[in-house]
Amino acid sequence: MAKCIMILGTGSDVGKSITAAALCRILKRRGYSVAPFKAQNMSNNSFVTVEGGEIGRAQAVQAEAAGVQASVHMNPVLLKPSSSKGSQIILQGRVLAQMEAVDYYALRPRLREAVMESYEKLAREYDVIVMEGAGSCCEMNLKENDLVNFSMAKEAGAPCILVADIDRGGVFAQIIGSYHLMTQEERGLILGFIINKFRGDRRLFESGIAYIEEATGRPVMGLVPYYRDILIDPEDSVVVQEDRCTCRSIGPGTINIAVLRPPAISNFTDIEALKGEPDVIVNYLFYPREWSDGYDCLIIPGTKNVMEDALWMARMGWREVIRGFAKAGGRILGICGGYQLMGRRIMDPHGVESDQGEIGGLDILPVETVLGPEKVVRKVTGTCLAGGAGVTGYEIHMGETGILGDMGRPFLEIHEPGSGERSWPDGCIIGDGKISGTYVHGILDSPAFRENFLDPIRRQKGLEKSPPTQALSRSHQYERLADHFEAYCDVERIIQAL
């Protein structure tokens, strides 16, 4: 059976996922076969695995860092929140149910069985399992029903590293407070602490490290500096929340892309590849007042609740802004739920997302969508019919969208790898190609498509094309991440603990 280690956190977004990804890469470089594991995740950022199932995006990133294919067993329980009907529960890659939190707890025995089944399968196949907790490991009101933090660490006999975020302040309370909320047994599992997102002179925090170590009797095993130039897909939507997402200045010397940020935004990692382009500015916009005429393109990303977000767009005034931009010749790309929102109407006859039976869309693409109870989850590859660029990605959606009349034409021709020769049209594009939509997540990760998407804007603005750089390589980013953590963490001590 595999050796294992657990990365716990003092809260959400402190750096558990990125620490686990770094450790996966470090161990891979040392010659171990490594698998990530998170018993239960809550995220609308998801990914399609080799089995055609759905897991949290963070575990897919960690698998990529480890150099292995993502599997449903790396995240056996995925909760996808929606705004009005609780969360959709994904069990070992497949939709199990939609329910409120109070009903979810009744499923715990079944979920626990699936979690242990998945863990044991991975433990038979790999040398090391790098496990990740969820949120704070010391949420006292939730510990009784815990599947993912100390409960999982005890089952696996995993030594634990507690990660804290010094950038948000209160790091002493985070670490020492969490440690003193632990039971004696839980404290016995703690190897030490990693302090993440440090800024400034490390020498000025030496007394702080000494204080933490004296108060807990456990070592600080890393003081990891804040970075901005290592591009790893983020885990949580907190990175695009209003208080975390300051808009950058836009101007004539850059390609300026606005991304709509609806309340139920999902799979915003579709946009991450654009941030790696040196001449591209990406800003997430929530209020219509944030819009300006300086934007060259608008992207409408996925949403976990297209019905509610359609109402939100109308209520906030986005409908008028977006329709005006389209009428003026603006470029708009919709992905998955964003594609559905661009159509004339969305129907929900089965009550999948809302009690609203039908709702109007932006009416900038001649399509309509019918939501259904069956979820489409599959990897796809194909060709963009506007320009011929190859694309790869994955579909995760509930519903089918059809083109009305002859005003629109298909955007892509795609097929499922390994399923024979059958292919089908996807999406819709109109007129001169400035307005389009697709169901394919990850489409902007394809270099040829991204180039065809950005180059017309470069030509229009008289910008020179930036040469491709190694910085856009995902593998290179994982190498840089591993280098960063190796430089500032006691990696040898962690490996010895395994």
C-alpha cells in the first residue's frame, strides 16, 4: 500500500491545493509514482477524467503535476453548489443527487464507503498519495460528519502538514488557534506547519517562527513567499470574488478582455490560458458600471445555474450592455453556460436548476436551450470551422442547445476520442465570426485556437504578435512551482516522514 501525507489548512484559500500540487511534482521528480486525493471537494470548477467522470479541477491539476492521468478516484465526492437548490452531488464521477446540506448528511455512510474504496484503489497503484483537506480542519460544528480532514487522515494513518496564509493576517491565531482546537490524537498527526504567501524580509519573521514553535511544539517547515508569475489553475472561486479581483488598467497597447462574473460562475479556469499571454489584460466584471468602451472582447464563462444568472443579468443591467456591445460589432465568446445565456431562451421543463419553466436569454445568438436531467460529461477533440484550428477540451453540461433557422452556423466539429469516427457539430457562430458560443471547456488552452482568437484583435489594434514563450507550458509552470517550494520548505524532512 502507498505511503501517504495529508495537507490540511487553517481555512479556505490558504494554499492547500497549491502546496499539494507542488509536493506531487517534487515527489515525481524524486522518482515516486504519485497520486493526489481529496475525499470531498466543494467546487464548481470541475474536469473530465480518463473514465469520463467529473472531479474537482484542483485534483486534475495535481494529477497533471504528478505526471499521471486524472481519475474519478482522486476526488470521489464532489459537491457543486447552485444558488437555489443546494448542491449537486457527484459520486465517483457521476451525478448522484441534488440536495440541501441537511439531507446530505444522511448519505454519509454511503459516501464514506465510496471514499475508502477510491483511496484503497489508488493506494494499491501508487507509491505515494498526497491528500488534501477542505476548508479549515477545525470547523467544530462540522467535525462530527467530517469525511475529508482528520477523519480521512486517521483512516489512512497520514502524517499532516497544516498550511496557513500569512497574507490575510492573523497567522498566529490561524496556526496556534487551530492547533489548540485539535484533540490530542489529531495533534499527534501534525508534522508541522507551512506558512504561505509571505511578503517582505524573511529575517523579520524569525521571532514569529520561534513563537509558533514554542507555543505548539511543532516545527515551521516552510515560509513560502508570495508569487504572481507562476501560472497554476486556481481552485476556488474566491480568486474571482469582488474583493480579490482588482481590475487592471486597459489601453490601446494591449488586448483587453472582459470576463462576466455571474454569481454562479463555474469553470473560470477556461480563461487562465489568456493570462499567460504577455499582451493580454483579463478583468472580471460584476457590475455594468465596470464596463468601458476600451474592451476588445467579452467572454461569458460557465455557470452552475444558468436560469438564475439570466435573471441576474437582466436585473443588473448587463443585458443592455452586452446587446449594445454586440450591435456595435464587439467580439463575444460564450462557453458552456455562457453559450446558453447568449441564446434567445432557456427552458427548464424538469426543474433542473430553477422553478422558472422558461427564461429569456441575451438573444445575440439564434439558439435555444432545453435543460434536461441527464448530464453530458465527456472529453472531446475536433476542429474550429471558423479558421480550421484544432481544439481539445471537455463537456460538462445539463441540456442541449439547437440553432434556430439559417442565421447561425456550427462553430466546431468535434468527436469523443476512442469512440469511433462519429462526430457532431458544436456551438454557434454568426456573421463575420465575432460572436460565437461553444460547450467545450478548455478551448482556449489549445494554442492554435487561442492564436486565431487573439490575432484579429492584434491586427485591428496594430499590435505585434508576441513570440511563444516557455512560460505558457503547463509542465514548465509545475517545474517552477516545485522549485519555489523546494527553495523555501524543508522537503527532505517531509519525505523522511513518509
